[in-house]
Amino acid sequence: MTPVLLSTTYNDARNGNLFTLPERNAKALEIQAWLQRNAKEPFEYVIIDDENVFFYGQQEHLVQTDEYDGLTIKKAQEAISIWA
């Protein structure tokens, strides 16, 4: 489970620069924070979500589902192909 971030202002871990992002980027920041705390690079993960509010570098890990259909067999296979 990703952390719940109460702010979209953060310091870039690479160079220390301070960034403020729109509230819609909270999910992307939460995933980034979880990866930095819990995983080793290169990060191997899949994002399954019905919204596309993720950073450019996270797009290749995203399987965007339909809000009504949810996780279909086709989308599950897509997620498996990203992981494999």
C-alpha cells in the first residue's frame, strides 16, 4: 500500500530541488515515495488504475482499466506482460 501524502510539495531526491505539483499528481507521488522506501532500482512494478494521472516515467508501468469494467482478463494479461 502506498503512503497517503498530505502535500504535493516535495524535494527531488536526486538534486534537492523543491517542487509543488497539482493535487491530481498525488497518486504519482505516493507510488514514487513507496518505491523509494521499499524497492531497489531498477524498479519493477505495475500500476493498475482507472485514471491516468501518473508521471511520464511511470506510464510504461501503467495498465489503465475502465472504471466500469475493472480488471478484465485482457488488462490482467497486459499487467503480466509488463511484469514479465
